Amino acid sequence: MDNEQKVLELSGVQITESLLSDLEELSRCAGKPYSAIFADSLLRKIRSMIDTCMGDPYTEVAVALHDALANQNRWLDYKNEQYKGAYNLFSSLVNQRKINNTDVENSIIALDRLGFNTIPFSVSFDDTSEEGQEL
């Protein structure tokens, strides 16, 4: 008998595929109280993906979605159609089985066009100060 422990490594595409069920459910129940279950599951899966597949092109697209959903709990603000669009996008990525940097960029732009704020972290500058004021 072989007592060696086998480690199963999941690829970015496999984990991305696991996101589809949560996106599909969110496309059906966005705005309803129980949608929190699927949003939480989706965010946890993406965080796990970051831990296991950092640098993978699929992870980069998933992180853009994560940031759009997690920042200030904005997952609450998105509508069924937006989640359906994200589902279709990730489904098409999974079907490709291998994506490149151009696919990543186009996918993040597609998420943005769906209305997901993929760059929610910004810095505001106060431009009301007058130059030449003495301190």
C-alpha cells in the first residue's frame, strides 16, 4: 500500500469554473436578502483563488470582480443583469481554457462596461487650496 499523501492542485480555470454557480444564483436573486449567501461564497472563492493561483490570468479577472463587489459592500448595488453578464463573461473565459494578457484586459473592460466598478479604490485631491498661501 502506498501511504504517500497526494496533493490536488487546482488551476485558475478550475477555480474560475467554481465561481459560475454563485454568479448564476446572484443573477437570479440580486437584491434579495438571501443573495448575501451567494455573494459571500463568491468572495471567499475569489480570496482562495488569490491565495492559490496568484499571477494566473483568470485570477486577475476574478480580482477585478472581487474589488468591484467587496469595496463598501457594493455587491448589494448590482442588478440581476449585471451578474448575468459577469456569469456569461466568466463562462466564456472558462470555455477558452487558456487566456492571455489581452483577454484579461478585455475581460476587465467588459466588467466595467457591465457597470462593475473594477477600480473602486481612489484618492481624492483637494484642489481648493490657493497657491501662495502662507502657512
